[in-house]
Amino acid sequence: PFPYTGSASISGSLGITGSLVSGDGTNTVGTNGNEASIAGRNNATTGNIAATVAGEYHTNSAFRGFIGGGEQTTLTGTNVAAMGGYNNNIGGTYGAFGGGTANNIGGTSYFVGGTNSSNGSGYVYAMLGGANLDCQTDSTVLAGGEFNTSVSGHRKGAIIGGDNNTLNGSDTDRAVIIGGQYNTIQSGSSLDSAIIGGKNNIVTHTGSVILGGNGLSTTKDEQVVANHMLITGSLVTGRNNSTGRTDTLPWAVIAGNNNTATGPYSVIAGGQNNSMTTNSNYAFIGGGHGNQAQNADCVVVGGQNNNTSNNRSGIIAGFGNTNSGQNSVIVGGQSNTNTFTNSAIIGGSGQATTKINEVVVPNLTISSTAGVEQLIIANYA
């Protein structure tokens, strides 16, 4: 006869109308007629359509709530579940909690697991691991770390690891802090921003990033701030700059517009529409417009539409100059052409070399303030 006290072996199905209590006699249920306290001890289940299974010293007053295992869980709210843990206070709606100690969790549509001494009150958020976390915001993730906070008003961001980091309220949507200590993405206008590592760093601008460092801050939108940066691969900055390479050899395009560097260990710095070929190992173009370096160890500095194409050749300034002589140089001038080794053209227009080891200067004036003018020309055949 029922009520029945003791153990029972049941083969087949068992239909029970009303509430269900089992355990050592210390579990209780409410008066709704649809609660269950199964196994465990000192568990009180009073919520409508609620169940507590195993564990001890639980209080379950949630509507459609579930506690499974653990100790001293207090469950309130609607459609919530708690699994394991110790001394946790779980409420809100449509949430799930798993493990951890001394957490105070509420809000809507959350998942919290493995945290200690943390608070949650946002909407559609998650806290995973860590301790002393505080998530007050919507669509946010706090993962690991300690004493990290997402302040009410923030949305769709994350803090991962580190300690004492803060997403500080409104207009910080989609911002992220990864690691570090005492870093803050400040409210006001810091959308789509990030801090990666470092200490005491503050972002106050949209689309900006701080990388490491101590006490750094942003000064404008779409800015990257770093104290010291070592780049062991390739680097591209500026606008519409690119490379045609698919390997991992280092090269760099720094600043400028529409520049293309394809030579390994080569650099284009500034300027516009400057380019290199795949043979331009260790080459350099600095500034200018429409300049080309097409072989190893070439240099073009400034000027426009200059083209140097042999090993260790160079052009400095000028317009439309062409240098195909090895170990040679053109300095300034316009439409000058060098085709010989170890030769040079200095200034002029339409000048050309005619032999190796030649220097072409269309007009040369040498003056001395001491009143002595001397030019010595030695021809070694």
C-alpha cells in the first residue's frame, strides 16, 4: 500500500499520478501535485512542474526547473536547469548552469559552466570557467580569467582570459578583450574594437586595436597601437597595396597607394603605383610614382616612371629614366638611358652611356670660394 517506505524492485512500467518523493526521507515536495524529489537528501522541490534529482540541501522553486546533483543549489525562475556545483543561486529564464561554486546567475537564455563567485544578469550570454566574472550584458561571452566585467549597455562582445578587464557599457558593441590585465574598452564610441594582451590599456575609438604594452591608449578611429612590434614575415600597410607572392618569404609594402612588391626580402615604402618583379630580391623603392625595380639589389628613390632592371643598379629621382647596366646609377634628369656596367648618368635630358666605366654629365660647373678652380680628369685605358 502507498505511501510506501523502503526499497522496491519494479519490473515493467510504473505510472504515478501526483508528486514523487524518494531518498532517505528528508526530501520534500510542494502541493502542486507535479513535483519530484528523487534520491539525494534534504532537497525541497516546490516549483510547479519541477524536479530535483540527487545531491543535497537543494531548494527548487523554479517553474519547470531542474536540479541534478551538486549541493546547496537555490533554483528560481522559469525553464532553468542546474547541474552540479556548490552553493549556487540560479534564476532567470531559459538558462542552464553547470558546475562551479558560489555563483549568482540570472538573466535570459544563458549558459554558465565551471565558474566561481560570478554574477550574470544579461540576455543571451555565456560565462565559461573563470572566477568573479560579472556579465550584465546581452549576447556576450566571458570565458576564463578573473574579475572581468561586461557592463550593462554593451552587446555582442567577449572577454577571454586575463583579469580585471572591462567592456564598459554602451557603444562598445562587438568589442573584444583577450588576456591582459586592467584593460578597458571605454563607453562612448568604441564599437568593433579590441585589446589583445598588455596592461592598463584603454580603447576609446571605433575600429581600433591595442596590441600588448602598458598604459597605451588610442587617439583616433581605425588605429592600431603597439609599443614594440617584431614582424618575422611580411608586412603590408597603406591603401590598395599588395603582393603577388604565395610563399612565406618576408617582404614589405609600407604606406603609399597601389604599390605591388613581389620580390622576396624587398621593400616599397610610400609612393604610388610602384612595382617590383619576382626577381627583385633585396630591392627597395622609396616614394615616387610609377617606378619599377626589376632585379636583385635594385634601388629607386623618388621620381616618376623610372625603371631599373639589372643587378645592383639604381635611379635617384628624375623622370622617365631607364637603367639596365649592372652596378650603375642614374641621378636625376629626364629620359636618360644607361645600358653599361659600372656607369653613371648625372642630370640632363635624353643622355645615354656609350661604354662601361663611364660617367655622363651634360654640363659640369665647379666653383670654389677660395678663388681656385680645378678639375682633374684621369683616363685610364
